[in-house]
Amino acid sequence: MIRLRFTTAARLICVLTAITAVGVPEPSSAATGTTTAKKTASATTASKTAVRKATTASKTTKSTARSRRLRAARVRAAQQAAALREALEPRFKFDETGNVVPDVRAEAAIIYDPENGKVLWEINSTSRRSIASITKVMTAVVFLENSPDLTREVVVERADVRAASTTYLRAGYKVTTGDLLHLLLIGSDNASARVLARVSPYGSKGFIERMNAKAQELGLMTTSYADPSGLLADNESSAYDQARLITYASGDDRISSIMRTPYYTVNAGRRQITIHSTNQLVMKGDVDVQAGKTGFITKAGYCLATLLRLPQGGPQVAVVVLGAKSNPGRFWETRHLFNWISTKAQDWFGQVSDSSPQTTSQVPAVVPAAN
């Protein structure tokens, strides 16, 4: 009996020792699956929460960006309205002789009589400034001087449209040189200027050289060109030179007739492109425009060179405004100058028909020597 108890006790001790040595057995496969499912569910919940937070953040960001755009648009609209109100009001001042003369907000301006080359009024008219797309007037003059075939069809290349800023064209379009001239002078299309220069007898580089040579031939002493479109700020001239150039260019009806056109449709293969004049004086038709060209880049400001006919079939005057503060400003400054000279027309134009030197005190002008 004693031996049995000892044996049983010994066995119990051995079993307990084995259990302790082996440790707690691994959980069953069912238990493992339950734990994994819980972890997966937890991860899914966390993922959904992260997605919801990201979606909310994205909506908030978009809403904030939209609000900023709306605020910026309201600010721009207010600034444009203020600029228009200011531009609508003509300004005048007394000159050194006590006469009332225009007081423009633009950096430079001129009223020029193309009949005899006299300056009727000016401010900073010989100052050399960037002229932006008014450059295209010379581009048209140079392209047309060799009487090109305006029905010739050419293909627009990638280099023509690359970084062209304002253009209706795309690489691969097939257009005539006549249509390119309309794009150039009505829509102020920069790529069209590049194409015309490239397909001209001079080639792109030679074309710019010819533009500068032509300026010298015309006696435009403050004028130089760096590209045919006016995108480069190095295209420079003065109000006086541009008054003379717009007068010269208007003598070619191929140029002036296009400049007077408010709308035009270009056929580019199977595509049709309708363009509108950038010149509001042409679009509104409240002034008799004989020729004109707009221009804008940041350095130049808002520019406009025009040849206008005075009321009742009166004489022509060239009015050039350079460096206006706003888009409507250049057009209203031109209107104000035109209206002012119209009130002086009878006295002034009757007097300048005389061969005697200019002496009228109504025209406080510094008269640059005609070249």
C-alpha cells in the first residue's frame, strides 16, 4: 500500500513537472481565427476613419480654395470697376501758358497731324518704351513689302505656338498667309507673327533684321525690334515714332482694311476660328478708326496706336497712348484726346494749312523734328 501511494505521488509530480516544462499549450485554430478577424476589423475601421478624415480635409481644402478664388475674383472685379470709373473721366490741367490741356494717366501719349508731320499735343512722346504687340504693325509692313501670295497655305509648327501666350493656332493647322495677317492684326495672335516671319523670304532671324532696317529707312530713330510678335520687352519705340508708323502703315489698304475689321473667321483645315478685334474702338464703332493696333505686356502697360478721322469727314489725326494703367484706360484716354482735339479742329487745322510756323497757344506741344 505504501509503495502504491508513493508511485502515484511520484507520477503526479512527474506530470506536473512535464506541464510546467512544456508550458501552456498554443490556442486552437478557431481561437487564432477569431483574433485575426478582430485585428482585421480594427484595421478596416481605422482605414475607413482615415479615408473619412482625408475626404473631409480635401473638401475643406477645396472649399477654402474656392472661397479664395471667389474673393480674388471680387477684388479683381472691384479693381476693374474702379479703373473704368477713373478712365471714363477726362482730366485736364493748365500748361505753362495758362491754357487747358489734357492730363492723361498714361506714361506717354501724342496727337499727331499726318498731313504735315506736326505734333498737336504730347507728353513724353519721344521717350523710348516697350511697345508690346504694337510691334505687329511693323511685322505686317515687312511681310507685305514683297507682295506675297496671300492665298499661300502654310503649316503651323510646334515652335510657332510654344509659349506664344495669345494664339488661336495649334501645331499642324493649315492656314493661308492672308488669314495669318488677319489673326495678327485683329486678334493680336503671337503665333501668327512667328509663322509669317518664318515663311517670309527672310526667314525668322532675317525677318527681325529687316524690321529694324525698315525702321531706320522710315526714320524711326527710337525704334528697335527683338521679335515679330511683341512678346519680348526689348521691342521698343516712342509714341512719336508709332504715330508716324501707324500713319505709314495705313497707306497700305491690305493693312488698314484688316485693322478696321471687327470680326473674322479663319479656316484651319476642317476647323473654323472666329476672332474678334482687340481694339474696342473698332468693336464699338463710336470713333472713325482708319487704322489701329493694341499692345500689352507687363513692362509696356496697356498701349494703343490709332489713326482716326475727325467728325464730319474732317482730317485724320494719329493718337498714340503708351503705358496706360488699364485695358479700358487706353481706349478712353484715346477718346478723350480725340474729343479734345476735335474741339480745336477748326482753329488748329485752319492755321496749320498756312505755311507759317506753328504759333498757336492752344497747342502746348514740343515738336520733334520730322525725319
